[in-house]
Amino acid sequence: MLDAIVYPAISLGGLGLFFGLLLGFAARKFAVQIDPKVAQIRDILPGANCGGCGYAGCDAYASAVASGQASPDRCNAGGAEVARKIAAILGVEVGPFVRRVAFVRCAGSREKAREISLYEGVLDCRKATIVPGGGTKACKNGCLGFGSCVKACPFDAMYMEDGVAKVNEDRCTGCGACVAVCPRNVISLIPAALTVRVTCNSTQKGVGVKKICDAGCIGCGLCSKVCPAQAITMKDNLPVIDPDLCTGCTLCAMKCPVGAISVQNLVKGEEMAG
């Protein structure tokens, strides 16, 4: 009777010990070596998981930086200080940190933009674009005004004002969530220090623009002609400003006959020496 209990117990114990040793060996043999720098970098990151760096979250970005697949200065939420700390861990130098923010390329408020219809559907820009008429405004390139970007912003950095989305740049991390949901590509990420900004997204030209919006760019190209730094080119009847060439002289804004270029009274963005 005793043998019937003892021997099976010994056998099971022996099997347990054998498989335990086997699993321990396998764990050591096939263990994935984790770079300790990944954990160090992850501890420095703010943990916003906003995606502004171009990766799925802080963990993914930390791994990419540690392996050399990403630069240490791509965390907009952390700014220059985080970039410096990551660079110190990696033993590398980084250049000037360029903080980027979202900017709405439309000034077509209810007062300035013509409305051609009533809309009684779901207050969502993406849904509004697929119904007949595509929203209430005559301009088919401007802000629809239903606030999908505001709802998508995880940092409460956007708000609606008179039918147009606006950005609180002090809160904006440049995560790009608003850019992704805008069905008309009205929002873009730009350097926060960029002084002059085009406030129109319409591809029409001349009188056709003024018929639908008093704030629209007429595509005359005068801004491009007067820019002493040759920082402005015309594309699809709209001026495109090269932030690397722009000196912030504001001459383009002063010469614009319709006021479609705004001047931002901003302090120069954070810069960081290597």
C-alpha cells in the first residue's frame, strides 16, 4: 500500500525536477538580451504615448533609439531637456531641437466663409465629407468646423472658435492626432518658432476664392516674389514657406493683398547646442 503511494510520488517529483531543469536551461539558452539602455531611456520619456515621435508609444520609441533606428530628439512632449538626457545615455551629440506644433491652415470663420447649406447630421468632419454637399461651407478645402480634431487631441490643445479649429500651442505636443483625423488635410505640423504662416488651404485662384471666403489666398504669388530669402514657393496656387530658409522678416505678410499670411508673435523655439 505504501509503495503504491511513495513510488508514484517519487516519479512525479523526479519528472517535475527534470522539466524544471529543462525549462531553466531553455530560458538561459534562448533568452532575448534586452539592452539596459532601453529601460533607462524609457524612464526619461514623459510617458504620454502620444505618437508624436512617429512610433506607437514611448516603449517602441525607447527601443528604436537604443538600437540606433531613431534619433534622440524626436520626443516633442519631452522637448530639449529629454533629448539632452537621452543623448547623454547614448554618448552622442544632438543638434538644435525643433519643437513642432499643429497649425490650422484656415481662417474661414462663420463671418468670412460663405455657407451654402444646412447640416443636421453627426457633428463629425469625416462623416460630413461623405454626405451630399460635404458640409455647410462653400470652400471645399477649408476647415469643416465640426471639431473632430478637437475630440482627437489627447492633450486638450485644440478648441473651436467661430467655426474654425484653433490650437493652444502651449499645450500642443505635436503628436499629429489632429492631422490624422482631418479629412481635408487642413492641419499640419510646423516648427513652433515659424513666424509667418499661411492661413488658407484653398487651391482655387483669384476671384473664385473671394466668392467663397473673404480670408482666402488668391494665389497671386506676390509673397514669393518679395521674399528676400527665397523661402516661399507656390504650389497649387498656395504659398509654401520653407522654415529652414525663412528669416522671419514678415515682408510676405505685409505685402499680401488679402491678409492670408499671419504673423505669430512667438518667442524663438527651444534650441539646443550639441
